Amino acid sequence: MKKIEVIIKPFKLEDVKDALVEAGITGMSVYDVKGYGRQQGHSELYRGAEYVVDFLPKIKIDLVVQEDMVDVAIDAIVNSAKTGKIGDGKIFVSSLDEVVRIRTEEKGADAI
């Protein structure tokens, strides 16, 4: 099993969710987060004063899939989140040792 962590622009959330559901992936957790990468934030004017916005609003999606679904999930995410501009986001994939569904105590792939 693999855990996929995704950081995307907020306005792309619905597109990514729809693409994942279409690919057969229905379970995910979504968080509002702030951060920056290469774009290093930006400057804004407020009442005539300039200030730097270091951390930009982003969305983080966590999902767990079986290994044979990793490429499908990544393709769905990239194709739906990509704008071609800096700040589109990142995808991180890591291995999971165990998953347990609390209600039924199912383990492994049955718990996903």
C-alpha cells in the first residue's frame, strides 16, 4: 500500500477530486494548508503599504491506494491539477506498513 500526499492550488480541488473518483479512488482527506516553494510568496499592497505574503494558501490531499493504483492516481492528479504555471504543487508517495479500519478491524488492502 502507498500513501499519496498532494499539494495543489485551492481552485483545483474539485477537478482533482472528480478525476480521482473517475479513476476509481474515492477515499481521501483534504486540508487547508499554507506554504511556498520556488515562487517564494509575493508582495501585495494594502492601504498604500506593501507587505510580503510568505505563505500562500494551498490544499493538501492525503489518500491511500494499493500499489497497482499509484500510477493511475498520479496521472489523474497531474492531468487535473496542472496549469503550467509555477506553484502547481507536488505529489509525494510513501510506503505504508499497515492500515486498520477501526470499525471492523480489517487490515491491509481490505481496510482501504
